[in-house]
Amino acid sequence: MLACFSGTADETCLAHALDFIPESDVVVRIDACEQLLIERLDRRQKSHTFAERLFETGLDKRLQSATVVARVCGLLTARGRSIIDVDANNQRALTLAIDEIEEEILARYKRSLHSAAYPPIPLD
């Protein structure tokens, strides 16, 4: 959202920002059609207190974040990062995605245990 507010959501600025943040273990992108996003944002806003609604951004700005997410995912993919895409429009796809995410996290955890048990030997 910060990129949306600052007006610096171009790829050069986003790529530069990615250079300064730690690399995550897993990247999950949840995608939904615009109508579903609008419904969820509307429902969430209705549950907010009056004070929270005062500081909420407009719908157009919140929907713009999907474009920024797509740019960031493109940059991460170009850097060789794998991204688990989740289609929130389909309940079956969500269930399968949860299984895929769980498998990825467990695989990374097992690899970290293996590398901790067998650290590389320095070649001095």
C-alpha cells in the first residue's frame, strides 16, 4: 500500500525496495476477481469502527494494490523466486493451495534440519 500512496509503484522503485528487505521463505499470492475483492473490502469496512473507517483509503486505492502486487511478483519471478499462486475465486483451488503451501513449508523445514545437521565443511 505504501507504494500506492507514494506514487512510486514503478518497477525500478519496487526492485530497489526489494533489495533492502529480507528474502522470505515462501511467497504466496492470493488472487481474486475484482468483484470478490470489492465484496470482501466492503464487508471488512462495515465491521470496522467509525475511527477505523476514517483512516481507511478509498476503494480505488485499495484495488490499485493488486496491480502493485502483480509487479512485485513479476520482479520476484525474474529474480528466480518461486511463487505459489492461489485462486481465491474457487474453494477447491483454495483447499489445494493450502496443501501445496503446507508441503512447501515442510520441505523447507526438513532441508533446514538437514543442513543444520550436516553443515558445509570449510575448504581452508
